[in-house]
Amino acid sequence: MRSKKLASGRVEQRTQKYLDIYEIRDDIVILRDGSLRAVLLVSGVNFSLKYEDEQNAIIQAYVQFLNSLGHPLQIVIQSRKLNIDDYLTRIKNIEREQNNELLRIQTSEYRQYVRELVDLADIMTKRFYVVVPYLPYGDSKKNFWTRFTEVFSPAAAVVLQKKKFQKFKEELDRRVNLISEGLGSMGLTSIVLDTQGLIELYYNTYNPVTSQQELMKDVNKLRVEE
């Protein structure tokens, strides 16, 4: 009985307890230490195919970009096996709609060829992310009880005080805009991940195998049971 009770106790421990993420909302990641994160998805550039002058210009722009930063920055590169399930599904639908038997056979052979090519070649896709941080706390003028609350539950302090959260979000947005402009000077395009994109990013990161079999649903369609 005792071993069963202890075992059940271990099962009830939630994974979220061991993650640094407190909440994801309004296109922002709130960490347990009260700091905020915005994530940019950035396009790539084939540096090797550029002329020497273009390469030097990109390097110079990158150096100026780094020198302009007044805060830390995290650059993340993720490699994942290329997922072409949606593409193969579209090809299969076209195959079914073919009235010409020869075209139907050719479409089927093409679909099989593409699938085998991706499996055998182990084709990978890369995604580039820039994580922009903002640590709102550090004001020495706060009273004792405010600092006491923020020390023991900094993330909750951010979430509960909507006015402060909005102010912090505006500060983070300004940082994101400056980073986007700096990336643009190197010919890179960037977009800010929204709430859905952030959840999918962390879901795929923490569940690399499961995410390939169980795709993330739209957060607006999820039902959370109390």
C-alpha cells in the first residue's frame, strides 16, 4: 500500500514544475523569475553564394548589430527532419482525382519517390530564432512588501498586475523592433512568433519525437478542464 501511494505521488508531479516557463500569453513568454521573452523567427541567407563584397558588407552589418546591443541576446538554431506529410497528402488527393490511368500511376510513383528520397537522404530543415529578453525587476524604490512578493513569486507579480505587464510588454516590443531593424540591415527577414507559434515551438522542442506523431492543435480550440 505504501509503495503504491508513493508511486501515485510521483505520477502526480507535473512536468510544468520543472520548466522555467510560467505562462505564455499575448505573444510573450513569462518565466518563473519574472522576466519576459519574445521570440523572432528569422530567415536565413546563403553566405557562401554571395560575392566577396556582399560577404564583407554582411559581416560589417553583423558587427554593428552586435555593438548596438545593450542587453543579452540568444540565437537558437534548430535542425529537424523535413516533414512533408502535408505535401504528400495533397499529391495523394491529386492522384485520386486523376481520370487518366497513366497520369494516376505517374503521380503515385512520384509520391513514392519523394517519400523514399526524404527517408533515405535524411533531409533536414533548419530554423533560426532570436530570443529577446526583458527583465523588468530591479527598481530599488519599491517598498519592502512589494519586493518580498516579487522575490517569492515574480512571475505571478507580472501576471496579476495588468498595468505593469502592459508597460513591460511595451518595453519588450521596443527592443524587438530594434532587433528587427538590425537584422534587416543584414538582409534578414524576421517575424515575431505569436502565442500559437510560441507554444508550438516549445512543444516541438521538449517533445521532438512526440511532436512528429501528435501535431499541436490550435490553442483557441483547446478546452481546459478545471
